[in-house]
Amino acid sequence: MKPTTEIFDNLPQLPIRERDRRWAKVRAWMAEEMIDCLLVVGNDISFGLGMANYRYLSSIGTRHGGFLIFPQNGEPVAFCEPFHMTLPIHPNAIAQNWVSDVRHNGGGIGAVIEVIKERVSPLKRLALISGANVLQRENIPYTIYQAVIDGFPDAVVFNGSSFIANMRKIKSEDELDFLRNAGKIHNKVVQAMISATNEGVTEADVYAEMVGTMIKHGGEAVIFNLLHSGPTEGSAQQHLLHGLTQNIGPTQRVLKRGDTVISESHVTFGGYMTAAEYTVCIGPVNDMYKKIFDVAIECQQAAMEKLKPGTVIADVARAEKAVLKKYNMGWLELGIHSHGLSSPEEPECVYMGMDPKTWYVTKEMEEVVLCENMVFGMNIDIHDPAFRKDVGVMFGDTVIIKDKPELLVMVPEELVIK
């Protein structure tokens, strides 16, 4: 019997031309640097985003970790999934059409080394490629690294991750189309948050509506939603400057009058993810709190004036910072970071922390120039110290860098009060 095509036919598929574009550019770099083989080491760190470089070269989006052998000559070999999940045929071999040799990962790094020895001889230079998340820049386990060093004692082994990270900064039109699809789904997710936020429901109810909407409309079942709620006024100190990560959110807390619900979420379509942050209130709402949201909108508008080709990345965050300074607002996160197969990707420029002494611009931020078809998520997590230092709003969208910047999620620019 021939393998089923239903898995392939019902998943988003980047075209072969996109594979060929990437492979040609990578192999040109390998030839220039006299690299015989890449070994991509994927893992499930940071909500599974440590697989982004693996997926970028293979179109395989497994969350179990794995290894990808990418030789200068010949076909790549992908190792992923435990043995029992690959019978009677490896599902990742029939879920994509970029890599034909897909094997289970039960043999670990030892089996990978043996295949490299069979396929690449002589091996003089091997570049290790780590995951893809700025929060976990270097993430190859020591045991894997040492096994490679021991397995190829006569080869030069070095870290080549930065090349792939730089290559991913500017998106192709095929990638942008996937991001636009993610943005359309994400808009529905934000609308689901608005509709579900009501007195008497739980945080989990709102969360479930958001996740269900994402999956129903074609988003991958990859959940990143930092949602939290609480009263905007009262005597107890709140944690309402930023949402909560799993496993402490969402909770069974019942929403009440005077509450705010804040969320930072991702929606993924074919591996490509958009970001959105939003705030929904259950009235009554203090006018000072409403003002914070208005300032957040002004921050995004200031950023949009700068999110164009030729702008130095640091100037985007400075534009937002100038708005907050005008209104004497404080912030927890402020700025932009690149989005695509991972979040955050490079480049990024996000001011973080409550201490003004930590808000600085690095030399890299001053030197990185925005280019057409870069894609960024915006972080605007702000508060008014004159109101409360523990309660703020979250707002942000995803934007493609163009002469006229293109918003992907179209997060509503008004505070919804239920």
C-alpha cells in the first residue's frame, strides 16, 4: 500500500522553491567556509522553539527534539521522534516533501555520528547549529558536543548557529504569506478573548476560548498564552504588569467586576508565529487606568513611524520611550523583537525591568538597520506609577517592515470595557 497523503494534504506546506532558496544559500556559505556538513541539534526548550533552525532547513516541525544532518553534497537526513511513534511509517516523512530520509531518534547521537561517517568522507569541518531562541542562545547539551568531538577527532567542529540566525532575519514572500495567515487567525483569537471575558467566568474559560479558536481556524496546537487577571483597584498587591506562564496560568479564578484581563499570545501557522498583546476590562474602570491604555496606543503609533527600512532598531524603542516620558509612565517591557519560526528571534530591542538604570541601548542596537520584510512583535507593557505600580496594561501587534509598515493581527486600538 502507498502511504496516505491526507496528513500532507491537510497541513500548510511551504513550496519547494522556498526549500531550494534556503538550501542554495546555506550551501553557498558552506562552500565559502569550506564546511563539509552541518549538524542541527534541536530541542524542546522555550515552548518548543528550540526546533526552529531544524524546521527552517527541513520543514519538519516535531517538538520532541532531534538531529538534522545537512551535508554540502547529498541529501539531508532527519532524526526525530521515538521509535514507537514512527510505525508503520514515519509520520514526519509523509507530512512534508523537503526531506525524504527521515528516521526515528532512538539511537541518539551515536546513530547520527555513524551516518555522518557514512555520508561525508573525508569530514574536515563540521558546523554545529543550535536551537533558535534568543532567550536560550546556546543550547547544545555538553554530552552531545563531547560525543561529536570524540567521534571526529581529526575534524574542526565549531558553532555555526549565527549564520542561520542571520539568514532568517529577512523573510521571503512565501514566509510572509504564512505570517499573514497566522495574523488573520490571531485576530479571531483576540476577538475570542474579548467575547469570552465576562463577569462570572473563569480565567480558564477565557483561555480555552482563545486556544479553541486558534486551533479551529487552522493554527498549530502550540500554546503560548501568558494570561492573567485581577482587580485594578484594592488593597492587595497584584501581579498585573505581565501575564503568567504555564503552569501557574490560567487558573480557576472567577472574573469579577472591576477586573482586568491581560494576555500575551502567539498564533502559529505552518511554523510561523505572530504575537499579540491585549487588555480587556470588566467595568467600572478608573479613568487613570483608561489613560494607560491610550498611552500604549500612542506608543505603537510612534513605533509605526519608525518601523521602516533604513531605521536603526534602537530608534524604535526610543520613540516609544519618548511617549512614556511625556506622560510619566513606567514600563516592564518596551520595544520590539523579531518574529518568524521563533520568538524572540534576532534582531531585538526590548527595554526590560523596573529600574531606569537598566534601560540602555547596546552598541548592536545602534548598528542594526531595519530592512524590508523583517517582521517584529511589539511589547508595550506599561503602567502609571501615580495610579499603581503593580497594575498595568499589555498591548502589541506584529508588523512587517515596509515603506508603509503592515500590521498582521490588527489588535483593536480601543480598550474594551464589558
